[in-house]
Amino acid sequence: MKVQPSTKMSLFEKAIFGDLKAAAAAKEAQGFELYDLSLGSPDLPPDERARKVLSDLSYATDSYGYTLTGTRRFNEAVADYYKRRSNVLLDPEKQIVQTMGSQEGLVHLPIAFCNEGDIILTTNPGYVAYDAGIKLAGAAPYYMELLEENKFLPDLDAIPEEIANKAKLMILNLPGNPVPAMPDPMFFKKVVAFAKKYNVVILHDAAYSEFYFTGDSPSSFLSTPGALDVGMEINSLSKSFSLAGTRIAYIAGNAEMIEIMKQLKSNLDFGIYGPIQEAGIVVLNHAEEITDRLRKIFSERHHFLTDALTELGWKVAPSTGGMFVWAKYPYEMNDKDFVFEVIDQTGVVMVPGTVFGSAGRGYVRVALVQDIEVLRRAVEQLKKLKVLSIC
């Protein structure tokens, strides 16, 4: 039997993470210690209360039916979370829909709002799922480069008028992956004005909204005046609450847009496992306590790694939040070759910047997913790095 992929599969490249893992495993087999700072998977365990609820309810015999949609209890917990944390009022029935993790939601959402050939505004660098969703919808990306001179924020004024007039969707991620740039209220106000002027749907990926190291509350796009008229916010419980493997997320925002997403989702799955939803309710109801503890840990890691890499001559993108460090290394080597050389010499695993777009050339993404002592040892290893030339 001859098996051939569809022509659409030519649009999807093999992810580099498997190659990084293989290179790291080969190094480990030689007796070297690994310092894996590649995947953005939280190393901290979920709150004990969430684990207990998940454990107890999983044993119940009536916990194994289809849920079909998000339970009202979960949607109410999301709405209450937004009211407490961002002073945003949401209707649990009309303005919230569940997705099986934010990756699933991000990849499928463009299908709901864009036709083949429609333009989607996205960032370069940007999270890889955005491009996957654009390709799946048959849409055309227009990349807004995240440049140092713009504080790594998209420059909306640089978007050509003919592109803006044709655009159907804009995807933002602040603080972001891989670049942890932080938004301010004025930037989001400008986004709302742009959306209204050009009739563009806004999707803000808020996966790292609780990863802020200054101020007293997360930055929500939906708290911007007029945001509920033009857009939505997607957020998972993966990062903020260490529930990555449970695959539970939600989209909140404009009621008409959410209704369209509900129609799409009704054709894709039969809902998230009930006990997982209950665990999600627990963490949302205790968000302040849980995320405060998380922020202290990640803030310490962030400041340590930023200072340490700067001392080594690396140029770190300034940030006051996020789960990653975005750094330009001081060596004349392309980023993909560089990360494999670093693994071979030091056992430190990072992700090359061009995985996220051409504007990532010469950068690496470093995930803050190891204990501070592991980060210290990783930095000591990087001090031993020997490459052919320095910029």
C-alpha cells in the first residue's frame, strides 16, 4: 500500500522540538547533565486542592459521560475570575466558550472567521500555532515584526492601508511567546481603534497574563474600553495554574463571535472531561493565592537569568513579565546551528529564534521552567561555551 500525505500537509513543517530532544538525549547518554530550558511546560505542580478534586471525581462512576460544552459552573468561574482580576463583566452563557487547551482553540479559530485568501495580521516572531491555524484556514498571513526599537510591540501604523482594509483577523499575544513584551493600556486602546476603523476581529492570546512582575493585576485586553465590541481573549489554565496536561482553556469576549465559535466547536468535539472542569473551577476560584505564589518564583528566575545572560554579553529583550527570556547571543552563528552547538558543549537546551519567524534570527528563547539552582548551573555551563567567533 502506498500512503501519501495530502497536498495541504506540505504546509506543515516538522517541529524542531523532536530534534532538540534527540540531541539532548544523545548528550545525556554520554553522562552529561542536561539543563532543558526549551519547552514552556510548567515545572511546578498544580494546587493540591485541584489535584484532590480531580482525583476524587475521577473515581466516581458518573464522571465519564460527555459534557458537550463547558459546564455552567465553569463558565461562571471564568466570569467571576474576570470580574475580580480585571474588572471585566462577562455573561457566562453568551460570552464564554471552552476549548481543549488554547492550542486547539488557536488553530481552529481562523476557520470560523476567515475565508481562503483572507488576510490575518500576526506577529513575527510569533507562537507557531498561529501560523498553523492560518494555513489550515487557507488564509494569508501579514507579519507585523516585533522590533527592539518598538519595544517588541507590533507597529500598527506600519501596516499598509491596502492590507488593513483586507484584513479579517489580528492575533496578539502580550506578554508573549517567544517575546515577553508587555502591553500598556494605550497600546490596547490603539488596537481597539484599529479594529473599529478596519472592521478587524481581534484575538488576544492571554496565556501569560498572570506572569507579571510589577503592578497588582493581570493585563486583559478585554478591560480596554470598546474591546468587547471588537474581540476576544483566549486563555488556558496550562501556564498560570500548572494544568498543562489537562488541556482546558476558554475564549471570552464578544457575544456574536463566541456564538460562531460555539457553532464550530459543536462539530469538533464532545466537551472536556467533567472532573478536569471541576479542577479548573477550583484554581479559578483561588487564582489570587495560586498566582501570587507562582509569580514570586518566576520573577526570581526571570531576574536571575536576565542579569546572568547580560553579564555574559547576551542582549536580553527587556520585560517585566512572561514565562520566557528572549535573548540575542553574541556569536556569529545562525540560531539553529547555535542551539545544537550549545547542547553539545554544555547540555543546555534552548529554542532557536527562527522557529518563531524570520525576525528571530540570531535570538534564542529560554523557558523559565527550572528551579533557580538548575538555572545557576546552566549559566555556569554557558560560561564555558566556546564558538568560532564573537560578534
